[in-house]
Amino acid sequence: MENLAKYNTAFLESFGIDESQLNDLEYESILEWDSVAHMGLIAEIEEAFEIELDIDDVIDFGSYIKGKEILKKYNVQI
């Protein structure tokens, strides 16, 4: 599975949303993305890419777009 598909799948499975919602998705912009679901999303992403995000990156991971930027720091190209 390519990286974009892995990334999208983490969001889709964590929040049970439609793919059309991804680009505008931000933390707490939908009911499903609360603090508990945020940690589930982070765990999905860490497992999918076999990385461990720094706590600052977990906190800054506030949107679908921002997540792509953060993953670049871990040599994950999306």
C-alpha cells in the first residue's frame, strides 16, 4: 500500500468518515476527532509507518494537512 493510502486509511478507520472529508479535516472539526480519538489516530499512523512521533508532534498534529508536514520529518513522503 502506498503512503497516501496508508495515511488516508488511518483517518478513515479512526473516525469512520468519508474520504471526501479529509482535506478540510481539523482536530475537533468533527465530533469523532476528540482527544481520545486523536490518540487512536496517532497510534494508527505510528503503526502504519513504523515510527514513533515526538510528543510535540502529537500535539501539533491538528489537521489532515498538518499531519502530512509532520510526517516529512520522519522521512515519510505522502
